Amino acid sequence: GDSVTQMEGPVTLSEEAFLTINCTYTATGYPSLFWYVQYPGEGLQLLLKATKADDKGSNKGFEATYRKETTSFHLEKGSVQVSDSAVYFCALSPRTGGNQFYFGTGTSLTVIP
Amino acid sequence: DSGVTQTPKHLITATGQRVTLRCSPRSGDLSVYWYQQSLDQGLQFLIQYYNGEERAKGNILERFSAQQFPDLHSELNLSSLELGDSALYFCASSDRGGAGTEAFFGQGTRLTVV
């Protein structure tokens, strides 16, 4: 079945460090891919998305590219800030059927000054 | 603020009881989703409604049921509660029910079963 495998955390980085959170997926066909972020005590917020192969989603300095050949959607940011501390979820939505999301386990990121 | 409203924010109840969680989607959104977030199982899709009709079903227990009303708000009913049902329950909405549509999440209802 459809699933997402996400890099285990927690991840601790110093401010201005480079961030990569790995995400790979298994799906029938070509799903849409998403990164959601959850700040403490809040719901999930959409960070970025890509709907077809080679698409790059970007927002707030974060980027992820839909790689069909490696079935991956890794999240990157060139210079993290303390305010980026949160839990990041990779998710896929299958191309057919309803619009349920399959989420990864989440990666907790802490950025220290 | 995502525009999705969930009530109540917190709920504490005893085993065997029944509770109702409520969700108001973003204005204009026709599709509502329910998710359960727990430490051991992560984020699990429970059920999706589109314009009042059930669209997709996930890992929803028989003790749980949901519906979407004509005004598009939705309720998730949890009955015969067990300790393991303690979790954060999220509602999300989207303008369409089709695949690949981004969903907007509410802040969740934290259910504690004692």
C-alpha cells in the first residue's frame, strides 16, 4: 500500500546551519507530495507541495523536489532559524480515490542559537 | 489561523463513555477529513466526507462514527472509549475532495481517557 518513510529524529542544529530531512515514498502511480509543519500546541500547516515529477515546491526558504526516479521528496533549507523549530511531516496523497493523506512519522527539529 | 475550527480543545472522560468532537471547515470547503495523532501510531487517516457523503475510509474503528451535516460542519463520535483512544484528533478541510488537493488542519482536540 501507499506509505511514506521519513528520516528519524530528533534533529538539533545550530542557527544558520543547512537542513535536510529525508523522505521517500511508496505509491501506486504518481501521488502528490507535501511537507507539513507542526509548531508546539498547534495543528499542521502546509509548508510546500509538488504535484508531479520534477516539480519543486518552495516556501519560507524551504525547498523540496519531487524525484520520481528515487521516489523521494527531501526537505532542505540553506540557513535555519530558531523559529524553524517544529515537527516536520512528509505526506502523500494518492492520484486516485479520495484525498486521504499518508503521513510519515514526523521529524522533530530544534534549532539552537 | 487555518480557518478550520475544532471544539472542544481538550476533553477528559472516563473509559466506556461516549464523546462528540466537532469541526467547522474553512468557508467554502466541501470536504472534511478526520485524523488521529498518537505517539505510537503517528498520524492516521480516519475518514473523509465530501458535501455530506462519505468519500473515503481509513483506519476507523467500528466504535467511531462520523457525519457531515448540510451546513458542512462535521462531527466525530467516539463511543465505548478505551484508554488507547487517548490521542489528538485533527479535522482538516479542502475545497474539493479530489486527489492531490491540499488540506487545511484545525488545531485539534486532545482527548484523554482515564
